[in-house]
Amino acid sequence: MELCDIVDEFGTRTGRTVKRGTKLTPGEFILVVHVWIRDETGRYLIQQRAFDLRDDPGVWATTAGHVQAGEDSLAGAIREAQEELGLQLAAAQFRRLDQLKMKNRIEDLWLFEVSRNSLGAPTVGPEVADWKWVSKAELEHLASQGDFFAYSYLGDLPE
């Protein structure tokens, strides 16, 4: 069972914790992170969602997930990269790209820029079927064909 802190429209904890999936009232949000990992050539590391997942099975996406109770956004981003791809990412190399309010979620978009040689090879966790490095143009092409999750901000990612 995953617990999440309820946050307000600015991402500030309200002091209330709920089980993931709990119906929220207007003005209540949960915090979600998107982790974009980009190498020195501008290619992004994306992952294919496991085929047995309830939501979007087999779809390619960035590393993402809910921030757990007691975590801040950056800690959640670091944990998700570890859980989903087996990567140990250093907090100092993260840069927040944006914070979006979407329905009942506050979504923090993080960019982690790294030399591929220093990163090591990802390993897939239980929520991931595969991974690959792609250019931004390839991301947009995959999205246009429905093979990559249709993030509303995809065109705003750095080249």
C-alpha cells in the first residue's frame, strides 16, 4: 500500500496523508514526479511500461511516479529512477524544469543531465519492460503514433 501526502495547489503539504488512489476533494492534490534523463548528445532515456500494468501497458514513457508520504519531490524523483531503472542519481545533477497542475496532481518535471559513460546501464524493475535512448525528434514521432505517452509539455523539453 502506497501512502501519499496531500498537498495544496502550490505543492505544500497539508498534513493529511492518504492511500494512493483515494478520491480527493477539490483543492487537494498529490505530488507526482517526471524524471527526464538526458545524455551529452541530447538523447533521452525512456522506458517501456510493463505489459501487466493496469494503466498504459507497453507504452513508452519517461520515468515517473507518485511521491510517497514524507518524501519531497526530488527524493521521489531519485527513488523512482532507482526503482524503475536501477539508477543511482545524484541530487546535485537534477534541475527542475517546471511544475504543472493537472486535475488532482501537482507534477514536478525534473531533468537529469549526465554523461552516458558515467551513468552505467539501466536495469529494468517490475514496472518496466525495456528501455532505450532516443532523440527529442524520435520522442515526438513515437508520441504522434501513440507509442509514447502524450505528455502535454513534450515540445517544451530541451533539445
